[in-house]
Amino acid sequence: MRMKYFEDIEVGEVWDLGQRAVEAAEIIEFASQYDPQPFHTDAAAAEASFFGGLIASGWHTCAIVMELLANYIKAEKLASLGAPGMDSCRWLVPVRPGDVLHGRTTILAARPSASKPMGLITVRTEVFNQDQAKVVQLEGVAMYGRRPMVAGDSA
């Protein structure tokens, strides 16, 4: 498979990011280090909380989104150059132990950079649980490499 560049990405395209299960131990481990709130780190305290049970940190959910997206980028040989940030992030439904998350990214817009040899794509990434409930939605801009010029190409 050849490298896929900005020019190969089409507005309206939908990327299937695959799926991944989430386990209680990883929820607790992540939260213990990065978001040590009781409803993320202590099953008994979480049971007594507003959430009625252990839930993943939203930041953990975002890390899982990044894992799914990075694996897709690698598998599809996309010329990703990273991203300057996200414009929005909404945690819509708590992620719980045993959930199986499935992601998709939709290309909303694309434009060449005016100042750098790259293209900018606006994306919406959505992740759903096994019940098809949307757990998170992110929107932002990603940077992708332009196809290299070869001898004989006109500018």
C-alpha cells in the first residue's frame, strides 16, 4: 500500500477506526495517575456516586480515541503531521467497564495551507459504545502532508 496524502482525502469520507474494549483495571490505572476522582478510581465510591458505578475519565476516553485514530492512520499509511488542537470535545455518555467502543472520523472540510507544504482537514470523530450510544464527539483540524512533486510535474 502506498502512502496516502492530503490530495487523497475527500470531503465526506468516513474512516472506520475499529473497536476496542475497556476494562475496569485500565479505568482505575489511568485515573489513578491522571484524574484521581473517586468515581474513576474506587468501585465502592463510584457505586454511591451520581454515576452509580465506575466510569472512565473523559481524558481516558480521549486517549482511547487517539489510540484508535493513530492505529487507523498507521494502517492506512496516511501522511499525518499531527494537529494544532481540537475545537470541541463533548463527553456524552459515561464509558463503563466492559464497554466496547467503536470510532469513526468524518472529513468535513479540506484546504491546502497558505503558508506550509501541508493540507488542513476539518474532522468530526465520534465514538459509540456497544449499544450505539455516542460516548464522545470531537471536532478539530488535522494536518496532512502534500504529495511530493516529481520530475516533470507542473506547479
